[in-house]
Amino acid sequence: MNRKKIALIGGGQIGGVLAQLIASKELGDVVMFDIVEDMPQGKTLDVGEAARIVGFDSKVTGTNSYKDIEGADLVIITAGLPRKPGMSRDDLLTTNAKIMKSVAEGVRDNAPNAFVIVISNPLDAMVTLFQKVSGFPFNKVMGQAGVLDSSRFATFIAWELNVSVKDVNAMVLGGHGDSMVPLVRYANVNGVPVMELLERKYGDKEKAKEVMDAMVQRTKMAGGEVVKLLKTGSAFFSPAAAATAMAESIIKDQKRVLPASAYLQGEFGVDGYYVGVPAVLGANGVERVLELSLNEEEKAAFDNSIAAVKKNVEAMERLGF
Ligand code: A3D
């Protein structure tokens, strides 16, 4: 059997869950790279020893040498510091840019044909830097943020309406920062607009709007809510699950429509930036960006979010990256 080779760069909190999920789903053999000596070897040994119980044949190994990721089909990057309470994602820029530059060189030199999903923060800037340093084609390099942000939004809606989250469709666009844009108008439960269901529940348009505003605000701040409670580190299960869904769509050519940080060349009126948009993910990576119409208010929020991404990219350039 010709299994896919999936390299995880970063074997911390998210990297550990990625190894479990990818092996459990048998998406391919996993190689986990980290700079901390012995840690990725230990973590993957632990995951691998559960194979008999969980029932997977994927091989799971750890390494401190980039040589071992040679020929990887897909690379998922979580190398970098996570937030501490009180920090914004942007506060990680300088430290994580240094790390991302070295990671991009390691991946470029050892897995030149790989598809790449970046998770490290600040997300949109880190994807931009990875692509710039590696020179990989734009369709092969993308960032995970929107799948998680959208899942958070959908979860809050499901809790509020007391329905299965599987029937909730909700999407978050824009940069992965506090200015991200949860799309209220398009949110629905099996096709029925969420706003209509809220208005029926409360019998009052004002109250329905108030409840939705609170869910939107909670979605935007959801990463920080977890950081504040954990005190050390940030969300790790949900981002790993989100990147696994993206990896699965690429590996199995599912062509799922997932919000991803994708390189825009005119779509949504943006040119030359990585931003969260709905994308068709398949055997060619980001195969298409699905454009949708935004009303004035949504467009203003989207533009505001783009401005935040540009600010980070420019700050990174000023730092010499
Ligand atoms: P953590 O558990 O600290 O793991 C990061 C790992 O990166 C550690 O094991 C480090 O040893 C390793 N590392 C550091 N420098 C290098 C290097 N040069 N090469 C290879 N590995 C290195 O963090 P985490 O797994 O919780 O989070 C990882 C990143 O994801 C952070 O930047 C978070 O901010 C980010 N994150 C993103 C999301 C999104 O949805 C975009 C969500 C949550 C966290």
C-alpha cells in the first residue's frame, strides 16, 4: 500500500493531537519534527503504541532532523509560541516569524512537493511568510483558522437553538484576529436562516439581534476565552481537528468547501494577500476560492479585517522578513 506521508512541524499541544487524529483516521504515516530533543520521539511512541487499541496501521514516528520529512506529501505546521493570557495573536509576530523562516527553509529543502497547512499564529502573516520563503505555489500553501472559527460560531448557535451542530452551517471570513467576520446573514440550520429561528424563539427582533450579537462577539474572542481559562497555552484539540479536516479533503480529493486562509488574486476585491475565505480543497490544494456577495456592512467588516492582516504583513516586512 502506498501510504501518504504527513509531516508535522511542531510537536507541542496541537502537534500531539494532530498525530492522534491523523493516525486514527489512517490518512497516512506521520512524522513529527520538533527542535526539542527526544520529545517528538516520545510523543509519537505513545501515540503509536495505541494502534492496537484504536485500530490503525499508520506508522507514527518522531524526529529532530528535517531529513526525515523527506518526500512528505503534506506538511502541517504548528511550530511557534502560543498565546499567554492577556496577549493578542499579533504579539507573537516577531518570535514566530523567526521560527517560521527556519521551518520554511527546512520544508523547502526536504519536502519540496508538499502541500502545506500552517496553524502557527499570527496565522495569515505566518502563511504569507511560509509561502514567501519556500517559494511554493500559492495553491499548495494555506492556513487553518476559518474551519475552527466557523466551528466555534456553529457550536454557539447549536447551543442557543438546542439543535444538533451537524445541521448548523455558519461561516467566518477574514483574518484570524479579533476583527474576523462571522457571517450572520448566511448562517442557517438546514437552510433556515438562524436569525429567523432566533426571532421565532424570542418573538422579538431586537432581542434576537442582541442574542446573535453576543454569539458573534463570543466567536471573535473564543480563542482568548480558552487561553484565559487554560492559563498556560491555547486551544489545541479544536485547531488540530480543523486542520485534519482540511488535510483529509486534500488527501481524499473531497473538494469540501472549507474556510481557509488562501492567497487572493482579485477575489473579494483583494490582491496579493492571504485571507480567510471559502475555498474548495482537493487534490490540487486550494482549487478555487468561492466568492459570495457581501452587503455593505459585511464588506466594511471584511475590509477592516483585511486591513489588520495587511498591518501584520507590513510589520513583518519592516522586521526584515
Ligand atoms: P506548543 O504546545 O507550545 O507547541 C509548539 C511547538 O513548537 C513546541 O513543541 C516547540 O518546541 C516547537 N517549536 C518551537 N520552535 C520550533 C522550531 N524552530 N522548529 C520546530 N518546532 C519548533 O503550542 P501549540 O501547539 O499549542 O500552538 C502552536 C501554534 O499554533 C501557536 O503559534 C498558536 O498560537 C497557534 N494556534 C493557532 C490556532 C489557529 O486556529 C490558527 C489555534 C490555536 C493555536
